[in-house]
Amino acid sequence: MKKTPNRSEIDDQFKWAVNDLYKTDEAWEADYQKAVKLAEEVCPYEGKMSESAEAFYKALKDSDETDYLMERVYVYAFMKYYEDTTNPKYQELSGKAQMAMVKLSEKYAFMVPEILAMDDEVLDAFLKDEKVAHFAHMISDIRAKKEHSLSAKEEALLAKANNMSGVPNDIFSKFNNSDVKFGAVKDEDGNEVELSHGNFAVFMESNDRSVRKSAFEALYKQYHNYINTLAAAYYGNVKQAMFYAEARNYNSTLEMYLSGSFIPTSVYMNLIDTVNKNLDSMHEYVKLRKRELGVEELHFYDIYAPMVADVKMEIDYDKAKEIVLDALKPLGEEYVTQVKKGYETGWVDVYENVGKRSGAFSWGAYGTHPYIFLNYTGTLNDVFTLIHETGHAMHTWYSNNHQDYTYAGYRIFVAEVASTCNEAILIKYLLERCTDSKEKHYLINHYLEQFKGTLFRQTMFAEFEMESHKMAEEGKVLNAEALCDLYKKLNEKYFGPDMVIDEEIALEWARIPHFYTPFYVYQYATGFSAAIAIAAKILSGDAEALAGYKKFLSGGSSLHPIELLKLCGIDMEQPQVVQDALDVFAGLIKSWDEE
């Protein structure tokens, strides 16, 4: 049986250079102790921010410097933990870092209430000071949320509660990344292979239907076995969200989470409404898939299998890097040169190992280069994942190089734009260079999958979150039965009459990590829609659009997300951006029989 390797068995060239953050665990420990000491000390500017512009500035500067230190401590500990979640040493370090972060957030909990309590004329006078003026955008955002802020004592209490609010996510993470085991399944050659999060997608793309079915059933059997526990964890996370929304006087958890990026709830509703109005295209896609696979019944273990069965694109990691670097040339020499340098200097953690966190992401801490986390298995999808996470990393690189610490971190709403723009550029690159009809259909199939998985599926996830949170806010209990019933009905609506709604699919919500960051996933769909439009402009040779895009990448949080996207000529408050992307999807389905 082919087994997942241990971390020690993977060559160092395929591991990220965490030591660029801290050379050793001892160096990390020294900064951790600094953070702990800082957390124990009372901020000397507490209660004095309104005394002078100098005191006001020093308080803000002190908070920034402490956050910078804590971010590095936190990121290193969790990066080491994610390398192998079964390693007790880094379980401990990540736990220590999390507790230190909570304590430091308590220390500076006084700041927002003090700012909001200040006389407007005094604060306006302070903002005329050159040093204080640097924080003007941040101060403006704080003042805009005055009705949702509490007294210093109440803010300190909420900060203490943060430590408990993360427990549902911790429970899910420990279960999903460390405890759950799916056993072994047979691959296409009859070999027994240990089923994992990392290779589940590979099995789902197998041309052998029996392989897909056995992997599908094996995975969901385990979620079924623990579904009541997982429902309790999810409900606990919704409850903590409701607690904070009520404490901060928001009308709903949805409103609270979107307010962090100054996104109107209408953007969320526009997305769901526009997609729902275009579900006929999704149903047409299902019909097409059923026809091309030649099956009497289309099941959920059939929806990732290539519709062009006799084409299999296996791409090793070195080749994937070459493709990505060539595809990204329309973004300019600076962009491509930096990506190449990153690939060669420890930005990327490439392969799966025992205990490694599932999935892929980009992360890092200010003052050090960004990092990319993969579980690369050699599929075409993995190439898209590489270019996707590279987009995140380069967004971070541009922001960090053009903004200081205060404004370097960009909001979640725009986080998926750069990554998905890269994917849109890659698919165009591959399609333009493809001369074989079967391969071209294979690529169109992949593009359709991107729409299905990002625009339709993430919107369905968003609707699930919206409805489940609404149920809880109305006093309904989110037990396993209620959650599974809701999720099953959404699948029926989105996939339509030609899809068999397998019992297992009702359990899928229980394995989605992003649900523990409420109202995050919709941004994949909005970001995808925006990215389709931006990529089209850049690929058309629009120099102004490319210049605007570089400003967007460099903007960090110096402007609100809606305003940043306007630099690229994109207005997300209008449903037309989503509709235009859905029109591309409909056109791809129509083009299938024309190629």
C-alpha cells in the first residue's frame, strides 16, 4: 500500500523556509517571552490618549509595534504546527501563541473606546499633526463603527472571551486534520492507498467510476459516524458569532462580518440572487456532464471526473512552475521575476506528509516574504492551485512593499481577486496553445469546473451559511438533522433534476473548514467574478487596466475594498459583474458542441 510520507522523508527543497521568520525555535521563544511580558504590562498610554497629539500617536505606534511582534510569533508557531498537526511540540507552541495573542488584544482593548469617547474637535485637531495623520484612514474606520463599540471595560471582557470563541474551530480542526482516518481504498490499478484529504480530489477525478464511488463512500462514512459532534461544533461557532453580533448591536451575524470590510449586505444578497436567477445554466451543465459521461444516473461522485475520459494531464511540480511563470508574463517582468525568485527561495511547501494540514493557502508575516502551502499531487487542478496561491502571495508582496505595517494587510473581500485573476489568465493561456480537440475539451471542462466550484458552489455555501445563521437567530436548534436537511435541499436546487442527490452529500457541510470563518466563502464567488473582468482587460493589452491592477495589488487596506476594486474599473455594488461572469459560463456550455 502506498503510504503518505513522514515530514522527515521529504526533501528540504520542497519545504517552505520557515527559518526566514525565526532561525530557531529558541529565537521564537525569545520573542514569545517578549510578547508575554508586554501582555503583562499595562500600556502607559491607557487613559491618556486624549491628553496630547504626541500621547495619541505613541499609543497607536506602540500598538502597531506590538502587533508586528505578535504576528510573527503567531505565524511561525502555526506554520510549524500545520507542517505536522500531530507533533506535540508545535501543538504546544501554537497554543501558547494563541493565548499570548488574546492577552495582547486585551491590553489594547482600551484604544477604540478611548478614541470614540474623544471630543470630535480634539480628535480633528490631533489628525492635523503630521505623525497622527498617518493613521487618519484607520481612525475614520473606527469612528464609522461608533454605534457598535462598547466601553473600555466591556471591550476588555469581549477580548477575554476571544479565547473561548475559537474553541469550536479548534475542535473541528483537531478532528479534521489529526483524528479522522478514512482507511484505504483501491486505486485504478488495484493498489490499496490510504485515503486522505490531500488525495481525495485525485480519486474524485479518476476515470474509474468504482474508484470514485468507493472513495466518496469511505470519506463520508466517517463524517456520518461523527455527525452529531460536528453539528455541535458548527452550532457552537454560530453561537459565538451571535454572541458578538448581539453584544455589538448588529442586526445579524451577516451584517457584523461584512462590516469589517465595509461591505454592504446588498453585495452578498446580489450574489445569491443573481446566481439563483442563472441556475438554469448550472442545470444545463449537469445535463452536459451526464451526457458526456454516458451514465444513466449522475451521482455526486461523478461531478469531478473529466468529461473527456481519455485525456489525463499529469504535471510534475517543476513543469507546473514553468507553466505558471510563462502564463503570468502579461502581468509584467517585475511580477514574473519576483514569482520565480520566490519559487527558488523557500516560499513554497509542496507535498503532503503525515499530519500535514489539508488544503492550500498563502500566509506570512510583515517583514518577511510570503509563503505558499500546498498538498501537490500532480493534477491539472494542482497547477491552478499553485498559480492561485501565487496570486495571494504576490498580492501580499506588493502590499508589503508599498504600505507600512498599519495598512499592509488587505481585507478578506479583495483577498481572492488576485489569486483568481491568475487562474483566469492561466486557462486562457492553456486554451490558446492547445491544438488537440480532445485536450481543448478537457481544458474547457476544467474551466467549467472552475465556475461550478467557485461561482456556483461557493455561492451555495454562502446561502447555506446565511440560512443556517438565520435559523439560529430565529431560535431554531442547529442539530445534525436540521443542517443536513438544509444542505440537501440546497444541492437539489443548485444541481437540478438531472442530478441524483446521494444521501452522503447532505453531510458535506461537516467537512468545510471555511464555515468556521463565517461569511468568508462568498468572497470566492465575488472575487472570481471581479477577476474574470480584470483578466479580460489585462489580456486585451489594456495598459491602463494593468496599471490600475498594480495599484490595487499595492493598496493593502489604505482604501476600502469597494474603492480598491474601482481602481480596476470594477463596481461590486452592481450585480452586472456577477452576471457577466455567469454569461461566460453559459457561453462555455454553448461552445462545447462547437469545438
